[in-house]
Amino acid sequence: MTGTARAFWFDSPGRGVIREVRLPEPTADEVLVRTLFSGVSRGTETLVFRGRVPESQYAAMRAPFQEGDFPGPVKYGYLNVGVVEEGPWDLVGRTVFCLYPHQTRYVVPAAAVTPVPPAVPAGRAVLAGTVETAVNALWDAAPLVGDRIAVVGGGMVGCSVAALLARFPGVRVQLVDADPDRAKVAEALGVGFASPADALDGLDLVVHASATEAGLARSLELLRPEGTVVELSWYGDGHVAVPLGEVFHSRRLTLRGSQVGTVSPARAGTRTYADRLALALDLLADPALDALVTGESAFAELPDVMPGLASGEIPALCHRIRYAGNDD
């Protein structure tokens, strides 16, 4: 046997534990990965941690290498960067990204890991899964040169979308969030910032990622006639009222859902999941995206850190987890 590893489990709603797990010997088409960093997605992952996944979404919300079932105990997560210690010769020694939970070492099929480009530091590569969500959202949204756009909700996903939109020529991008501290992140990403009350209106496109009813209502208010809101928020088991009265029909507004579980229909015929993830990793060569990593803890601290992230006591976009023996 290859040995044992330590893994973080959501033991019950609001409580996490580190367990020892046994690793299988990798087969010829598998890799053994030693984790350098993992990332906590404060939106979806903390909803899972709190036991807020609706029963109707148990199948849809399974992570690729999840163990256990909702509401728990469950091993959940999908932002993992490590070094291949055993496997095919062309991967051994490579830094790779994998949609794997928080675990010190793991064995997966070689096809499940994506090499991290040399220009991307391992610590930044934990953002790949979130930037991949942003790529898919923009394939859905299809912004045009010169568009006037807002991203409502300055969390990890919203900031990733804003960072990519900042690269579009002639586009005016404003990050809208109730937390004034997000202005510093917006500045680092090269986009404007406003509170919800002060946001510019008359917009061609709004990407909503605040996961709040008020944020969705404000997103619709900011549109020009025939404008579009692309909804990226996931509300767990919450019920959300959508203001479809007043000007929604008279201004012919569009509200469209976007979800990373499938490749956007706009690119499904020409791009695979692997293509999308590789693109996200290439985009992470931009050092401005370091602004999305707002904290770091050791793996051993994760049972104490996760409740703080879930409650908001520890403010974070992406909270990075560092593993023992990491010399990155």
C-alpha cells in the first residue's frame, strides 16, 4: 500500500474533523499527488459545511471526488494543487490542479489532474476552479466590446468575473458590493467600485453573484431596456423572491441562469471540460488575481477555521490552506 493520508471531513452541520484515510496503490493510469495548497470556496463550500444543501440538489451538488453523502458526514471540496509523486513519467514532479477535497495526499486517475503552467505559482492556482466558473459565466453572458457592465456581489466568483471582464476592450466594469472593503480588491483588479445605492445604471449586462434577494433586485434595476442579468448565485435551500412586476416586462429584461456543472451551450460544441479548466489556469498567470486570496491557514487548523469562514467571523474571498512539507 502507498500508505495513509489525512483528510478533512464535514462531520455534521457546522462541525469538521480531520480523519486518517488509507491510500490505494496507484495503478498504471493513476497518480499519487502530495497536496501543496487547497482553497476554501466560501460560498458553496460553507453552505455544505452548514448542512444547507437542499435534498433535491444532493445529486447535482456532488463534488467530483466527494466521499459520503449530504448532509454529512461528507468529504467535500474542489480546489486542490499538489505535486505528482507517482504516476506516468510525463507527470511525475509536475505541479497539478485537481477538483479534490482537502487532503494531504490522494490517488486519482491521471486524466483528473491538469498541469499548472510554469507562469502560475502553486499558491495562486487554487483559484482555478473559481476562474473556470467565471469563464463559463462569460461564455453564457457573451459581453461585447464597449458594453457597460456591473458585477453585483464581490465574493470569490464575482471578483473572478470582474477580473476577466477588465481585459475586454472598451468595457466599463463596476464591482458592486455593500462591503466598502471590496473597493481595495476592485482597485487591484483594475475595475471600478460602488455601493449598491451608488451603482451606475443603464447597463447592458449585470452579472449577479451576491446570493442575496436584495442583490438580485438591484441587478434588475440597473439594466437598460432589453438588458440581461446573468445569475451566478447559489442560494442553497433558501427561497428567493424575484421582482418580475413593475418594469420587468415593459423593459423586456432578461434573467438568465448560469452554472459551471455543464459547459456553456455557447461553447459546448467546441470546448470540453478539460479545455475550460486549462484556459482558467492560463488566465491565472495574471498576478492581479492574487488579490482574491485573502487569508491562509495550516491544514491542521481547518476544523477551527471553517466555522469562522462559514459565519463570516473570518472575512475571506478565497481562504488558502497550506500543507506541511510545502516548500512552494
